[in-house]
Amino acid sequence: MATIKDIAQKAGVSPATVSRVLNYDASLSVADETKKKVFEAAEELSYRKKATNRYTGQKIAVVHWYTEKEELNDLYYLSIRLGIEARCKQLDINPDIYFFNNIDDIDPNEIEGIIAVGKFSDQQVRELTAINPAVVFVDYSPDDDKFDAVVIDFERATKRVIDYFISTGHEEIGFIGGREIFKGETKPLEDLREKTFVNYMREKNLYDERFVYVGPFSVEDGYRLMAQAIEELGDNLPTAIFTSSDVMAIGSLRALHEADIAVPERVSVIGLNDMSISKYVYPSLSTIKVYTEIMGETAVDTLLERLEGRKIAKKVFVATKLVIRKSVK
């Protein structure tokens, strides 16, 4: 990387002159021809000024909708938080980690803004914005017109799975999914993966409501729902199953193994997230890779844009990728 000294040598001036020219020092008295030489030398050497970060040493609050104990059981949200922390470290910003059960500990006077990870009710959104109006939501968008958000296009990802199954000869395709609930409420949130699966399978004239099983997001529920499907459907078990998370897929694989149902010879399985363990289960799990750490990094950058003065809300979609392993044929 070119330095000010390199530019000075090429332009035939002192490093101090180069520095003052590149910083547009109005008090500098040199000929226009000298300035031109400096700029041309900088361009030829591909010089780039070091970015300054006025948020160095500042704090942001990272609020997780789970409790700390719950987060340990969900690598999806944990890896998003790790991405946030990694980006903050690069920028020399201090992220203070909070869980929603202790947001009263946040001092509004000590933070520049908030990154909210997970699902938040309207009341919770109001509580967060009362602390600081600069909030970026990750994995949820409470209001596209008001708030910045970093999300995954689950509709596109779900269609990609179904298209893959159809292209490999499957017509009997099942779904094992989860639903989430706002803290303090009882009504489950609509899950876009489930909604898209039902609508897209109907569009393809392949939908069979018997093949859809839904419960909470957990390994145990993936196991329970698959065991229920095996018992209820018997020989009519679909030949391919999309599970809406890798943790549910891992539970589902266990239920299939215990029932001596061969994967992928009898049933092909695809999950979603691409957890680090997914490639090591048996058979290795095909999945939709979600770039969770990039989601976290993007949330930090989006918050800084807002703090720099952007007024219009922005919704960022992070791409996904279908990863084929040995759980499908």
C-alpha cells in the first residue's frame, strides 16, 4: 500500500506538503502545478487515505430477544451476535450485550445506538426506541418505513428447496417447521418459511396438508414432529422433507434413524442455517446456508450509516446458498 512518503518521492515534494495537499489544507500556499503533481502521484500509486472512525471507543447496545440461557441453545442467534462483536472489534467500538429481561440496565446517555437481535413486539419496539431512536433490527423488520433491518429472504430460500426437490424427482414433499412467540405473549408469529411452503406447493399442485408438521424450534421438537409423522403416515411418509432449521433437521434425522428409515434412500432431508455441526451428522445434512455472521456485521454498518445522518429506513437482505450434502439423493 502506497504511503505519503512514496507520493512525496514521486512528486518531488516533502511528505508534509503531500499531507496538507491531500487534506485540502486551505492555509497551504503552493502552486497549482505542485498540487496537480501530488494528486497525480497519489492516483498512480492507488493511494487511499485511512478511514477515520469517529465512533472509536464509543458504545452501542446489542439487545437479544432471548435470555442468556436460551441463546446458548440457539446457535443461529448466537452466531449473529458473534458477527456483531467481530465487526465492532474491527471498528474499535464497544458492544454492550443485553438480553431483553435486563434492558433497564441500559444507560441511554452512554450508547450511540441499538442493534436488536430477534423478534420484538410493538410494545418492545417502543421500549427500545424510547432508550435510543437509532435501532437496527436483525432477523426481523417491525416496520419497513420506520426502522432499519437486516433480514434473510426466507421466501426465496424455501422456494429454492422445493425447486431442488422437484428437479430431483420428488413430488411428495413434507415440511417440519417451527413458530416463534414474542416474549410475554401466547400467539405464535407467522413463519414465512411455512407460509411460502404451503403457497408454493399449492402453486405446483403438490400440496398435501398431511405432510406439514409444526411446533417450537428445537432439536427435541424436530425429533417429536418427525416421530409423529412416521407414526401417523406410515408407508405414506413423503419422500422429501424440508425442515425450517438445522436443529429441527438434526432431531428429525434421529427419529428417522430410530425408525430404520434410510436417509436419503427413502427420505431426503434439507435443513436451514448450515450450523457448523451440520456437515458432521450422519448423513451429512444438506441445508440452506445463512450467513449469520455477515448479518451481524451488516447490522453494525447499517447502524453507523444511520448515525452518520441517513434519514430513510433501509432493509437489507443477506443472500443464502443451497448446500447439497449426503442427506439428499
